[in-house]
Amino acid sequence: MTSTRRPDPEQPVGPTAWKPAQSTAFFLGGAVLFALILVTVESTVALAITLMDGIVAVAVLAGAGLAGGWVIALFGLSHGPRAERLILGAGAGVGLSAILVFAVASVGLWSRPTAIALALLLALAAAGRAFVEHRSFVNQLPPDPTDNKNASANTAPYAFGKSALWLLVGPFLAITILGACLPPGILWREEAGGYDILAYHLAVPKIWHEAGAVHFLDNNVYSNFPLINKMLSMWMMGIHGDPIESVFMAQFVNVALAALFVAAAWALGRQISPRAGLLAAVLAGCTPWLVYLSAIAYVETGMLALGMCSAAAVGRTYADPQHRRRWALLAGLLAGLACGFKYTAVPFIAMPWAILLAVHIGSWKRVAEAIALFTLAAVLAFAPWMIRNVVNTGNPVFPLAGGLFTASTDAWDAELQERWERGHGRASDAFAAAPTLAGIWRRTFGDPRVGIVAVLLAGCAVAMGRDRRTWAWCAVLVIQAAVWFIGTHLFARFAVVMVIPLIALAARAVEVRAHRIWRTVVVTLVVAGAMLNLYHIGWLYYDHTRPG
């Protein structure tokens, strides 16, 4: 008896079923080419920097990311969807490579040969992983690729057409590259003329690179924050050899992390449907905040990328319940690495993700088990930075929680602790002392760098979807908003993490109605929103680079 079961579109069975992937690669490559053309038109110097320094930085991180596939194998998750394995492995690989840099530098062995040797070692691991992935792919090909010829022929034109949305990302990538090719301190005025970058984000790894070791800096309290981004910058300085001339390589680290954020958004949305995955990725790639943060050497891009990777891993606990413990461990690892970029990821990402685990798993006993595994992995991934602070100051989250922990260092006293709290508390911002609803909206969902269409589509998903995973993302958004309002001085950049649940909800909007007209409306809104976002971030870039 001949089976009439329709082929699973998520499991291609032959060359004719590869057309959606081929069309995605075609248009994604077109978006990158479009971006490079725009960069060339704007500045041939920027193109030269991209080809000389940018490609090196991206290649090094790509090697570290592909080597992260061994982490996925170590967790026993090699059976998962190939694309998701590669993306989540990339997040783990990049984060763990930074911890490896920290370990080497902590014992005083940092040098240019060490940096290059580490890059080559990870490149070899990446090559080995690529060989394993290719061999498994070839072995899984069926002997007769023509069985589903008609089904593939019917779906390929639609897949080819919808993949054209990737082209929307091109101009945003171009502005990100152009920003990364500018000397630090030019972008953005709201960031005090790059003060944080020049005094901390790039200055601290420069000091350590020149010293050949990571050590306690009693004159820079910010050097005690989690250091994944700083270690990646120091790695670029080591590979280049000159901490000043390597600044563009360090800034291109965030360009690579921005690409990881977009890929992780695609992986998260794809757990709903291929269409939702595409829209999530396009929304992520066209978010002005991503361009704003990735064009300079800030830490938020890495926090967003690893946070989105962690969310995608949490989603797999629902799609693959047989291995939920392993996915929970991986999600915790990625969440802990996100916290390694910035302290605020602890209340904004790691803690709220427990809600997602609870909704995806259901049974209270299994939820408790998954949350325990998630927490264990997150704490272990975040432990290097806490251990360092305990050794140096006695406070695992120095300089935070001064009322709970007493810093045991001659360079820090009660007066400095009070000064820190005064300068970084709500009283440090006049608006934070007396916020208004209109002001709160302007600094969160009403900020043009968020993208009003993402907010609108997220609202549609909430109003029309109403399934438990939608409500879980709503709860995450509420928790993040509450933490931002209660625990920060209400600076807009601190609220950027809310784009993760917004994108997750907005991607669900395309599937809340099966009618083709509704999906056309959603796609139209995404295109219109991309144009609006491009106008805003393009104007910001123009305003900062065109005197007068």
C-alpha cells in the first residue's frame, strides 16, 4: 500500500526540497552584497576597513562559533534541527571563547602569539565540526530524491518570494558597518560623546593587553563588571598586535554579534513556523536599537544575542520534551553567558526565562527540575566573573549590592560606595526622580529605536493569539518593564532588552490568523516598519557624520 502522507517541510528529502533554503541563502547573500554596495558608495575607506579588519574579526568569531558545535554535541543534542544547532552552538562558542581568553590572561600568559594560537586552535575545532556536520548531512540524504518532486515544486515559488524580505536588512547592515568603521567617540551624542567606550569599554582591555594579564584596576570601578565583551575586544587587540589600530576589529565584534542576534531570532520564530521565523529575523535585523548599539563597542549587543539564543533553547524544551533536561541546561548556559556581558541580564533575561520554562514544560515537578538545571548552568557560566570579584574585593557582584556585601579593598570605602549609589541610582536622573507616563513611553516602547511596528504586531499577537506561550512572553515583558522602572534610573538604553519579547510576540502575529489577507497585512506592516526604522536610524547617522 502506497503512503499518502505529505512530506514534512521541515525535513527536506532531496535536492528539490532544498529550494526554500537556497532562496534564503540567495536573498541573504543579496542583502549582504547590497550592504557592501551602500558602504562603498558612502565611503571607500569604510569598505577598505571592512575588508582588512572587519572580515578578520568576523572570521575569528565565526570559527569560535562553529567550534561551539562541540558544546551542542557534548550536551547530547546533535539530533536537533541543524540550523538551530549551529546558531545555538555559535552563541555558546563565542561566549566560552571569551572565558578562555580570560583564563589565559588571568595567569599572565596573554600575548599576540597566544591570541593567534587561540584563534587557530578554535579554527581547527571549527573545521572538525564542519566535517562532522557535512558527513552526517550526506549520510542522511535519501537514495531517491524525486519522490516529492511535485510537492516541492508547489511550495518553492512561495518560499522564494517570501525570502525576498531578507533584502530589507541590507541598509541596516550597511549603517552598522559604517558606524563600526568610525573612530570611537563620534557616535552617539546621547552617550556623552563615547565616554563609556573611551574610558572603559576599549580602555580597560587596552590596559590589560599591554600588561599581558588581567589584573585588578583600583582606578576604574567599571573594570569589575562582567568581561565577556572586553575579552573579545582584547582578543582582537592581540590578533592585530596594536591596541589602538585594532579598534575597528574590536568594533566589528558587535557586527558579528548582531548577526547572531538576527539568526537566533530566526531560530526562535521558526519554532512557530518558517514564516514566523523569517519575520522574526527581519524584525530583529531592522531594529534601530540593534544598529545603534552594534556600531559602537557597547556590551548590549552581546547580551541581546546570547539572550535570544537562550530563549530559542528554552523553546526547544517544548518541541523536544524527550531531551528537555539537556535543552534546559543549554538554555541556562546561554543565559549565564548573556549575564557575562552585563549585570542587568540577570534580572532582565536569566530570571524571567524561568517563566518560559514553566509554560513550555507544564508539569510542576518537571518545571522545578528544568529550572534547577537552568539555574545551575547559568550560575556556572556566570561564575568566572563572580569568583574574580570575590578574590579582588570580597563582593561577588562588585560594585553592586554594597548594602549586602562589604568590599574588602583599600581602594573602596563607604564614601566611594555612597558616591557610586548616588551616581547610578534613580536620583542621578532628573526624570527618574519624577517620571511621567509620557516620558516612560518615550523611553521604552515609544522610542523610535524600538520600532513602532514591532510594538503594534506584538499587541496584535496578544489581542488575537491568547495561547499560554503568548501570555508567557507578556509576563516576561511585564517583569522586564517593572525591573527597568524600579531598579534603574530609567535610561532608555537599559530598556533595550525588551526588544526580545517584542520580537517573539510580533513573530507570532503572522500565525494568529490563517487567512492569506491577514498574512499579507502583516508582511506589509513589516515592510512599512522597516522603511520607517531606516528613516530614523539613517537620520541619526547623518546627524552625527555631517557637520552642520
